[in-house]
Amino acid sequence: MGATSFKTLDDLDATGKKVLLRADLNVPVRNAQITDATRILRLLPTIQELAQKGAKVIVVSHFDRPKGKPVPEMSLGPIADALGDALGRPVTFVDDCIGPKAQQAVNAMQDGDVVVLENTRFYPGEEQNDPALAKEFASLADYYVNDAFSAAHRAHASTEGVARLLPSFAGRLMETELNALNIALENPARPVGAIVGGAKISTKLDLIGNLLAKVDMLIIGGAMANTFLAAQGVNVGRSLQEADMHDTARDILAKAKEKGCEIVLPVDAVTATDFRADVPTRTVPVTAIPDDAMMLDVGPETVTLIEQKIATLKTLVWNGPLGAFEITPFDAATNAVARDVARLTDSGALKSIAGGGDTVSALRHAGVEKHISYISSAGGAFLEWMEGKTLPGIMALENIFERALPI
Ligand code: 3PG
Ligand code: MG
């Protein structure tokens, strides 16, 4: 899936045109406050560029999971206000995403105006990718721009269906994400390695399978590493692990060998008998984990090993923390490796690409988010892309290109 095989804003003469912009305004909110505005900030270049070119910018997005009916707490109204603040200019919010209200608001727009329509998931047709709803969306605009990479794994009416009906383009954020992913796995500078952490092999099987074929080195951390160790006969005590995945883990190790992909597993571990903050810990080789203890982080020797390995790489993809980083001191290894990755990135020796919800919080926690070459705005879509899956929202953009609709 090449990043250049579809049209971008460079190909769009937007002046005076109505542009339906699929954004991902699904930002985290707690107690009615946006806790992370990254997705809003990353969207600004596309909106600004379109508005400056004199387009009428009609923003559509889902927010949360209202399951096909209006849920007042899941209105995009407050997010539209936040978008207006971030843009430094008023945006009009319309409390429907189709129908007469939406049409009237669009008809009243001047060139350069920005309108935000209500949550697309208030209609059941959104998630069903109902062609009738896609047609309603298409009827609002001349062109479709998709800037919602983080929702591209959903084949929904506003991410996929509508792209079949209007000349379609990738927005700047979509373009940036795809270029970064291309650098990470499709055309990486080699050697390329991946850090994969997280709790369970079972949820990351497809990801590991795809990575084995693409990377030269796979560094495994998190509770997932416990399963790999246990599968090789290591006593992991009371550590979280998946006993029913031992065969699978051994298969993965065999396949890695066959493909020439080096697997790096922990050699020491920070253990405790309890999982809580500032509990007494013991750091031991993985071969000496006490029966009553759990591995909650990889140990300092493993950090040194990982740092040595990363120093040999030109590209690194990171998904998943090395330990239970939410609780101190089990964030130590993730922090140390994150700082090392940041240092190598700053020096120009390494291209680093990270994504997935936990990973981004872990890098932020380590204070290095500005020193990573690229951090994806996506969670699920980043994972599915790492799994080698075809993302319908991106496919739809490519298909349109192949059909070469006149613009
Ligand atoms: C996300 O936050 O991962 C995207 O906005 C998609 O949301 P969803 O998982 O509810 O489809
Ligand atoms: Mg999600």
C-alpha cells in the first residue's frame, strides 16, 4: 500500500468548492474536559489550508460509541468549540450531520468558512456503511477529503462509503501518517526493528506474524514476554502469562529463526509479590524468578541489551510498553529505553515510529514524545496497519484514484 498512490490536497483545486472533511474528533474526554487535544491539533493544517484556499470546509466525525442513536453527552458540540478555539476563528456547529439542517448550513457558507456537523454515529447507517447515508453525506459537497487515519480501519459511511461517491483526497494528517508508516515498514532504512509489548500474545498474534516477515529484529517486552519465556521452560512464578499460548509462542520463535528475524527477550526482571505502587521489588535473572513473585518490568540488564540492539538499527517501530509502566517503579525500563530511542532519534541515527494508545502514553510519561520521529494519532488503525491488514478508509481513497474520476 504505497503512500503516494492517491491524491492529496496538492491535487485539489478547492477554491469556492464545498469540501466534506472526514476528521477524527474522537478525543478523550473526562468530566466534560478534553484530556488530550492531539487529534484536534493534528487536524488544523488541513482545515487551515482548505480554508485559506477558499474552500467551504464541512467537518464530519464520529465521537465515542452512541450506537446509532442521538446521545446528548456524545454530541460533537463542545468539541467543535474546542476546534474553533484551536483554529482561532469561529466555526459553526450544526446539530445534525445530514438532512435539511445540514443542507441549509452548508448553503449559507461563505468561501473559507468552517462548519462542524453532529456525530455521524447518531445514525445507525454510519457503522453499517449504508449507501443511503453515504449518499446524504455526498450530497453536501463537491469533494471528499479524508484526514481520519485513526478511523480508517472502520468501513463506515463517512470513512468508506462516501469516498465511492465523490472525488476523494487524503488530507495532510492522513498523508503524514501514511508516509510515516511507509518509512516504518514498507520501505524502511535497514536494519529495521520493532519493540512489541503489551499483556497478551493472543491479541497481537497477527501483528507479530506480520512483523516477523518485515523486520530484522523483534524486541519483546511486557507480560507477553513472560509467555515466550514460559514456553521455553522458564519458571515465571506468578507472572501474568497465557498457558494456552505456549505452542503458539514456540511456533513464532521457530518462524522467526526461519525468516532470519532476531528475537530479543528479557534476560532479567523486576519482580514483586504484589502489583501496587512502591511495593518492595527484587531484580533477578529470568531464570531465578521466585515462585511467589510476578515479573512487572524488564530489568536493567535487559535495558542494556535492548539499548545495544537498538544502536544497530536504522529504523524502529514501537508498539507497547516494556513493563507495567502505569505504576512506579515498573516504568523504569520503558522510560530508559524511551530516552535512549529519543537520543538516537535526535542524533539522526534512528528513525523512530510509535503508535497505539498505551505506547503514546508511555512515551509521554517518559517525556520524550517530541523526540520520536513520528507518533501516530491512531490506536486501532495503527495496530491493524501493523498487522498488515488493508484499511478500508485508505482502500477507498486508492480505489477512487484507480477509477480516475474527473475533477
Ligand atoms: C479511535 O479512537 O480509535 C478511533 O476514533 C475509532 O474509534 P472506534 O474504536 O470507536 O471505532
Ligand atoms: Mg478505538
